[in-house]
Amino acid sequence: MQFGIFTVGDRTTDPTDGSTPGEYERIKAMVTIARKAEEVGLDVFATGEHHNPPFVPSSPTTLLGHIAARTERLILSTSTTLITTNDPVKIAEDFAMLQHLADGRVDLMMGRGNTGPVYPWFGQDIRQGIPLAIENYALLHRLWREDVVNWEGRFRTALQGFTSTPRPLDGVPPFVWHGSIRSPEIAEQAAYYGDGFFANHIFWPKEHTAKMVGLYRRRYAHYGHGTPEQAIVGLGGHVFMRRNSQDAVREFRPYFDNAPVYGHGPSLEEYTRETPLTVGSPQEVIERTMSFREYVGDYQRQLFLVDSGGLPLKTVLEQLDLLGEEVVPVLRKEMESLRPAGVPAGPTHAARVARQAALRDAEAAGAGAKGAGAGSASAGSEGAGSEAEGAGRSAE
């Protein structure tokens, strides 16, 4: 199982001292946080995409390309790539380029974002959000898998004989997650393509997350990619830790009370009771995170939010130390011990390249046996090919 962090890149005023980081400071802090994540043994760093203050990550591939040059094994991802307002041709080119620069350590999460005005800023209509997400991704999916694309749709100019460059590294596109808080259409889209589904898992109660993940798993199996248990699921989560839980609550309370997404509503106690937000000791974070699989099943990726709401960089780095030293090693061991055989691990470029090669070999073996006229042997080879194809799709 993969563990990591995701950031929304907000520049929120620290309520304890009134300071607000500048854009330069916040961008540099995100790089420091990513490098620290690798240092403490986490697997993934993911950034959001925003085009409005008080957020800074308007160009995720620029940020991730810089981080790629300063890390060695960290998987670099987005926690939102705006499939609705970005041109799918540009997404195809930018992330394939990043994939080459990062030696394959790249995936991305498609989403619609949570900022309504972004649609007219990029010439789109928010009322077309779901149709845009569906059509744009359909084109992106083809651009990465077909060398020459002819295409016509509703929302952009047609393509004739178009080749996106560079081509995906090793002929294997970046792994795609479809992220959603509340839209079953996006869970359906992820299932249709056999891609991953990421439930944000921060603002809503567990019953809602269980419903969305359950829908995705059923539809994943419906489309023939594997069993429901083999569907690729990721979860978000928000944590704040101190070794003593009372210290964690006392220190985090002013940040919660004044956070744009939390403050001036339900109390911290109500929110931690009704949602997956966990404020307490490392052991409490372990226990709460382990409980997630009780209602979503075995899953592949857990990302934690640790740097929002005005928390100073020093505090964020302390959170990463606790994650890397006390939380993730226990979670990794426990989750792995519980994962049944046949449930795939988290996606990596190397594993997906190997599966693609195995699929090609199986198909070649099946074709060769059929050409030789080996009746029963040919049927057996074709069966093996079909199994390999199913396994490849379930892993992708």
C-alpha cells in the first residue's frame, strides 16, 4: 500500500501570530515538504491545481518537475488536475513530458475542482462540468494510447491526424485517478476505464465515502476489469498530531476555528466525530486510519493533508516526522498483513510496464499457438492470454 501527502497550496494567515506566507515562501515550502516526505519514507507527494488566491499551485507540472529533479523515488502526482478547464491535448503533452523527466514516477488525479469562477476564466460553462469531464478525458485517454488521433467533440476544435508528443514513457501512460467528493458520475467514469478512484474523504461522513467507493467497485467489475475487490481505490484524510492528544487538540484548535473550509461551523469535536479528520496522538491516527478499510475494503493509496490552514512550515515538518517514524510503518505492516491475495498493490510505472510486457507475451503466445493449429493447446493459450489481459486491466 502507498502512503503519502497531498497539499492544496493555500496561503492562509496563521491565526496564532497573524503572519501570512508570501507566494515565494509558500512555493518553496511545498518543495521542502515534498523532499521531507521522501526523507521520512513516504511514497507519494501530490499537489492540487488552483488559479485563484490564496492558492499558489497554478502550474502543477512545473512544481512537480522541479521536485522530480530533487528526489529519487517519490511518486509525484496531482491531487486535482482540472480536466474540465484544461485542454486535454496540453494535459497529454505536459504529463508525458513530466513522466520522462521523472523516470516514470508520475501519475495524476482528474477532478473538476471546487472554484466555480475558474470555468469562465478558461472559457467554459460550469453547467457543463460533468459533460466536459467525460468528453475531455475520453480524448486524453486516446491521445496517450493512439499514435495518430482523429477526433471531433462538443467542447474543442476537431483533431485530424494529430500525434501528441512526447509519447508516454515505455508506451505506458501515467496512471490516472478520478477524484470526487460527491459525484457518482465520476465514480462511473473511473470504473468504465478501469482507472483508480480517489475519494477525498475529508468533509463528509464515512457513510458517504462507503457509498461512493461501493458504487465504483461494483461498476469496475461490471465493465470486466476484475472483481470489486481488485478495483483501485485511494483515500484522503486530514490529520494533526502531537505525542499527547490533549496537546494536539489545544494546538490545532485555533487553526481549525479559523480555517476557511472548517471555521465558524461545527466544533472541532463535532467534526472529528462525524468525519475522518483526526486530531490526536500517532496511535489515534493509526487506529482511525485502520478503521477506513472497514467500510471501503482493502485499498491502494492513503494520502494525508498536513499543511493547510496556516500551519507554519516547522510544524508541518514535525507532522511528517511523526508520520514517517511512528504512523506509516505501523500502517504499512498492518495493512499488508490484512490484504488478501489477488488484491493489487498501489500502481507504479515499473509494475505497469511489466504487466504490459506480460500481456504482449501472452497475446503473442496465443497467436503463435493458433497459427500452428494446435487445437487444445491453442485454446489453453488463449485462455491464459485472456487471464493476463484481465489481470493487466485490474492493475491499471
